[in-house]
Amino acid sequence: MPDTVTAKQLLHLVLGGELTELGGSEFKDLDKVEMVGVYPNYATAHAAWKAKAQQTVDNAHMRYFIVHLHRLLDPDSGAKS
């Protein structure tokens, strides 16, 4: 058995699309919401979010979000990331 300790998996979802209004979080068309991916930790999710956000910088209504899936799956865990 290896003596390595692996970090706890904290799933994060990155998704985005065009919003109905600036500053809001309601998508204009749910059929066009892009699921970028599910990531094992915040750092990799943030890198994916940043890359997608930079690709759509010219459209002010496009927004990408990081959803902390691990908080939804296990709300009592107390994990902060």
C-alpha cells in the first residue's frame, strides 16, 4: 500500500452562457448554456472558467460560473473550496 495521501476530491462545475441582463444570473436561452466541465478541485475549475471567460470578453452578456458541486452533494462536510 502506498504511503501517499491524496487530497479529497471537491467537485466543481463550470458552466456559462448569455444572460438576460447585466449583473443578473438568469440565462437568455437554457438550450444554449454551455457545460464546460466538472473538475476535481477549485484550482482546475478556476483555470477552465478563466479560459472561457477570456474567450468571450467581447460580449458583456456572456458569463461563466463555478458551481461548488461538493457543497451540494455533501452540505454537512464543511469544505470551504
